Amino acid sequence: MTYLELVNDVLVRLRESTVSTVGETTYSSLIGKFVNDAKRQIEDSYNWNVLGQTITVTTTSGTSSYALTGAGQKFRINDAINTTSVITLDNTTVADMNRKLNFGTPSQSIPSEFCFSGVDGSGDTKVDLFPVPDGVYTLKFDVTIPQANLSSDSTSVKVLDYLVTQSAYARALIERGEDGGTNSSEAYALFRGMLSDAIALESTRYPEDNFVAV
């Protein structure tokens, strides 16, 4: 469903008139905020396959720091490999990396370790590598990256749309109080059950992702 469709779905559940654009009324704009809040909560609850991306880093000789372009700062790392050397990259601590890169002259060889180290000017997370690359290597980082906040009416949500509408509906009920229909606690309990069911279903396909934080 698109951003506008999500907002209108919630408005219908609230017995309100639908709109032609999310910003048409103050109330529809508020529902749009709830939709984005709901989307964020669902994204944070599990490593949804639909949010998975692979970011490729190509090294240059003598350079230890690289940006994960497009990763931003809110993501989960699932795997990291050096496809040139056919090895796994180990995620080490910042303290360990600092010592390896700064105590004496760091060795230059096939990179086999990484750690996260600040962000670049675009707000993308950077990684430090060790050993410092002695040539060109292709590194692939498998990550889960949340979708940017929905802002355009026509943007489609990536995570399950029915979960987004149910959570946004519960939030809207809390905001305006009880009005004779479903109360907010019932609506939120229903959302939690639906979310748990969706996670259980997806986890059967990805046993490595049996992590739940709802």
C-alpha cells in the first residue's frame, strides 16, 4: 500500500472521511505521523527480508577507512565477506582496531577484520579495516536498512502494510480517546498478536534471524 492508502485505511477505521493527499487536513497529517511511527516500530522488531541490502566496498591500497554508502546510521549487520579472498570479515571491537591501526606501523595485507568507526559527511557509517588493504578487494556487507520515512503520497511501504495500519490505528485511538468503538488497548493487543504471527512465519524461512524485539 502507498502512504496515502495507509492513511486512508486508518481514517476509514476511525470512521473519518478519506483524503486525496496526506497533508489535506490537520488530522490526516497526524495520521501520517502515526503511520511512520508504526512503520518504524515494525522495522525495528525484526530483520525483515524485504529490508535487506548488500553494500559493496572496493578497497584501495593503503586505505583503511571506508563508508558504507547508503547504510545511514540505523541498520543491522547480518554478514560481511571479502569475496576477492573468499574469507569472512570478523567484526572486532573499536579498542582492538585502534591498537592495531595506531600502535606502530599497521601491516598491509588481505583485510579480514572490520569495526564501525563514525560517519562520513553524508551521514553514512564508516568501517575501519585490518590489515590495511594492500590492493583492490571487493567486500560485501549484508545489512538490514529501515526504509526512509514515508513522505510522498505514492511511496509504497516495504514492510507488511496490514501491520502498519493496525499499529497506526491503535495509536490514533490513544490520541483521541475512546469513542464507543474498539478501545486502544484492544487494538494494540491485536497488533502485537499480528506482529508476532508475521515474525513467526518469516522466521521459518530465515533461521539465522530468530531474534525478536517487539
